[in-house]
Amino acid sequence: MQQSVLIVPAEAEQVLTNNLPAQLTSLIGREQEVEAVCSLLLRDDVRLLTLAGAGGSGKTRLGLEVAKRLLTEFADGVFFVSLWPPLAFPVSSCLPLRGCLGCTNLQK
Ligand SMILES: Nc1ncnc2c1ncn2[C@@H]1O[C@H](COP(=O)(O)OP(=O)(O)OP(=O)(O)O)[C@@H](O)[C@H]1O
Ligand SMILES: [Mg+2]
């Protein structure tokens, strides 16, 4: 897995482990959604959160923004793992996705 170190300007003393891809444009809106997703992910009883929406509606962008904002919350780091295309990263064969939710064509 590619890793990089991000120094957050507002908290320059903290060096935070992550591999989040840099966003070359500013996030437009979505403040309520970002807050809602951050709150959900910080709950002890939430271990998986799915963002659903039409193609191109901003699911990945929202997820990346949330990941960036939660960098300081996870001591072991925050990582982006693309599950599509399925062969892009071997983690897709480690997760119990095969045969569930119609994901029958995942390959090792
Ligand atoms: N709130 C936003 N502010 C700025 N750019 C955005 C925003 N939401 C989405 N974009 C941009 O629009 C494009 C599509 O967004 P994104 O890739 O997040 O959609 P998606 O829902 O994940 O699509 P797919 O279903 O194909 O995975 C990207 O270039 C992304 O950076
Ligand atoms: Mg996406």
C-alpha cells in the first residue's frame, strides 16, 4: 500500500499517517453531510458506513473529505482503499465480499 505523510497546517506539530490522494479542487458544499458522516464514524457502535448515490454524485469525494477531517481521530492512520476495479488492490480479495450483495465476480 502506498503511504504518505500529511502535515496538516493548522496542527503542524502532528504528522499523520495516511495515503489520501490530494484533491486539486476545493470541496463545494456538503458541510452537513461531512458533519453527519464524521459523527457516525466516531460512534463506538458504527464500524462500517456505506455512502450510496448515483454515479458521479460525489460519494468518493465526500468520503475523502471525511477521511481527511478524521485524521487526528485514528492513531494508526487513515487510509483510502479503492475496491474498483476489483484487481486494483489485493485487499478486495481479503474482504468477505465474494458472493454477497451480488459481488460474485470479484477475483483473487
Ligand atoms: N462537493 C464537491 N465539491 C467539489 N467537487 C466535487 C464534489 N463532489 C464531487 N466532486 C467532484 O465530482 C467528480 C465526481 O465525484 P466522485 O468521484 O466523488 O463521485 P462518485 O459518486 O464517487 O462517483 P462513482 O459512483 O463513479 O464512484 C470528482 O471529480 C469530484 O472531485
Ligand atoms: Mg466513487
